[in-house]
Amino acid sequence: MGLDLTELWENMSIIVKIITVMMIGMSVFMFYIITERLLTFRAASNQSIRYVQALGEHLRNHKVTEALANARQMSKSPVAKVMEQGLAAMLQGREALRTEGPDDVGDFDLVDSVNRALERVKERETSNLRKGLPYLGTVASATPFIGLLGTVIGILGTFQLLKGGTVTITTIGPKISEALVSTALGLAVAIIAAMAFNFFTARVEQYVIDMNDVSSEFIDYVLREGRS
């Protein structure tokens, strides 16, 4: 026996219909975020891999300007965006060390300048990578309770029918189905949102590790360059 969704919808109370529409709306936006994040992370991974390989070659050959130009071409890669600011800070710092003006105060620390530039961008890129994830977490935690609210309202409707005297399963069946469908919908949306949230959170952590590793290696490069 199939599930007649049209019949279920027609027999729902107005409150349960509102709850159902709200959960469907939340699920539509949830799938939009999931799709957008999948496409964003895929592009970020592809560009990051290509850039890290090119960056190693550029730095071995002391081609800092070429490394910076390449980073500006990889607009989807968080690693490239971090290195873009670090490389720019290194070039600007070298220029500052070559020239000394009358308003210069104290010693200029190139490594500290580059490190601060890297840290600023890492924080911003981590925030960008987490875009949409708080919504997935909210959906995962809230929709079971929203579905439960619909269930409670459906059961209350069933009790109202029972107060009227003798009823049959044909009479109370739609109200029971209404209650169960509301719970099922809430759980389905919550399960998908929770799985997506955990998956994307793990990917963000991996990107953070990649940014930290590349930044640390670049700081080592700046230190070696300063000694040579």
C-alpha cells in the first residue's frame, strides 16, 4: 500500500501544514548550501594542489614575484589567498628594508610583518570556509524538535476525535499519519544536515591544517632568505 501524500496533506491541520512547509523550506536552503559548499570546496582543493606544487618550484628558484602572480590567479584556493598576502608582505618588507626615510622609527622585522599578514588572512579564509555551516548545525539540531511539535499537534487532533465517541481507524488514521509524517520529515532533514555539517567541518579543519603548514614553511623560507 503506497503512501498518498496528497491525501495526507489534505487531512493535515493548518498548524501542521505550516510546520511542514517551514521544514521543506529549511531543507531547500539546506540543499542549496550543501551544493554550494561542495562546488566551492572542490574548486578550492583543485587550485590548492596546483598552487602548492607551483609554489615550491617558484621558491626553490627564488621567484617570489612569479609566486605572487600565480597566487592571484588562484582565486578559489584559500592557501593561495593566504600566500598572496604573505608574498606581498615579503616584497613590501624587502623594499622597506632597502630604503630608510626620515620618519622611520625603530627596526623593521620582516619575519614578524609577514607572519602577521599570514595570520590575518588565515582567520578571514577560515571564516569564509565556514560560511553556511552554522545554518546546517542549526537545522540538524532544530528540525527533530520542529517535527516533534507537528507530531504532538497531530496526536492532539486524534484525541479530539476520540472525544466524540466511537471512531474507526478510517477516521483517526489520517491524524496518526499526519503526526508520524511530521516526525519522519524532521528526522530526515536533521540526519542529512548533521552528516553534511560533520563532513564540511572536517574539510574546513583540513584546509586550516594546509594553510598552517604552507604558512609555516614560508616563514622558514623568509628566515633562510634573511640569513643568506
